[in-house]
Amino acid sequence: MMGLDVLRECTLCPRMCRVDRTKQVGVCTVGYLPKLSNIVLHKGEEPPISGETGAAAVFFTGCQMKCIYCQNMGFSQRGVGFEITLEELACAFLKSQQAGAKTLDLVTPTPHVPWIIQALEIARERGFSLPVVYNTSSYERIETLRALEGYVDIYLADIRYTDDRFGQIYSKVPDYWTVAQEAVKEMYRQVGPFDEERMKGLIIRILVLPNNVSGHERALEFIAELDNRIPVALMSQYIPHFGARNDPLIGRKITKEEYESALDKLIELGLDGWMQLDEKERLTTLPIDWRTPCGV
């Protein structure tokens, strides 16, 4: 099991900042303790993840990516959130199950992996049994993913770009596609393609960006070559938030033709999955009291 010592010279993500997070925050903007922004019952995830009751989306503070259009900018890059203890994190997982969630959906979890593993150990001893979803940008170190084997049931993995240049311009990382390909292969090795009966496996999300910045055709070809049973969530919800507003390539929403072109490619390759269209997500706040003990 991955220990907390890694946080003293942090190498959890591919940025490898080696910051002593017991003394200062890393590139991810997170210090030592786990930090959460919110937990909600989220009915807008892929159907098998949300089910009828919703996924318990645990929004962790901090992220190794610095996407200029991130809709979660407040907690992913600006540090909004609450520091909690290991016991409180395990308690939050248990309360998510008690609230009737279909899955535990860990959002931007990478800076918190050692805490997540230990909290899951504690929660499982107390009866926690929800399928665990690791909701990731795919900008992940293989070593960190290997530490998660046996703890994660479903990898919900983005493919953001298939050109390292766009990863640098729009997410401030120099090697996104180089890293993401190997990370996705490792996730697939651990859990295989998603199977709803087992509630286990890999699902890949592609957010279609204007002017093919996402490289979605190449991404779909990569998925088909890996295993055409991997379901794909093809997303059309891109909005040019924050630094993307005036960008010459991504400063607008996608067109109907751009989305349909990506959908045609998905069908041509024999892939299956879900179309995620531009509709308002339904969120219901999950009643979690971070500080109330629950016997863990």
C-alpha cells in the first residue's frame, strides 16, 4: 500500500515537482492533508455510473493539469476547499454509501491518492462496498496507477489531446499525449473494458474541442486499436471558459458538424458508448458533514 511518505518529496503525478507537501503546496496547489471542495449526488455522469440515485462525486481540491477552460477552476486550480483528516475522508465515503449513491466518483483525485487508499481501507473495514470510480484526466504516472490496483473498480479516463503541443498550450503540461497513452494502457491492464454486470472496467471520455484541437479522430483510433469494447463517452458540452474565451482556436463552442464528424468516426471504428449533449446536469447536494464522527 502506498504510504504518506511520498508526500514529503511528491512524485505522484508526471510533473514530479518533488515538493515537501508537509511544508508547502505542490504544483497541484495541495498541501499535506486531503482537501475537498464538495460531495454531491451527481446524476449527470455516464448512465451506469450514476444509475437512478446518482454517483457520489467527491470533488477533491487541486489538479496536476492547468486547463485554461476548466469549468471547475475554483477547486481545481484556485485552492477552494476544506482540509479534512483521514478519518473524516473515510467517514465521507461511508456517508456517500448511506445516502444511496450508485458509485463513489473520485474527481481530480491524483494529489490525494495515498489518503484515498488508506481511507478506502478504513471504510471497507466498516462495510463500504460501492464501486470506486477514478475520474481522471489520464495525465498520470504509471507508478501511481499501480498503487491503485485493487482499490479502483472503474477508470473514467479523459483523452484531452492527441498532440503534445496542445497539451502545453491549453493545459500547461509538456507531454500530455505521450503520458496519457501509457496511462490508459495501464488502466486497461488493470480492469479491462467496462462491463456493467461486473461494474468494473475502463470508460474513456472525449471532449470534442473546436478545430479538432482534441484530436478526437486519432483518440478514437487509439481506443479501437487497444480494444473496441471500451465504451466511449463523446462529449459536446465544451464552453470557452476563462482563458479560452479569446483564443483563436478554442474561443467558441463546437459546431454541429464538428460533433457529427466525431460521431461518424466512432461508428466507423465499431465503437460504442454514450453521446453526452449540451443539457443541464442534475445535481443534488449530498448531506455530508465533514466534521461529524461516524465511528471510523
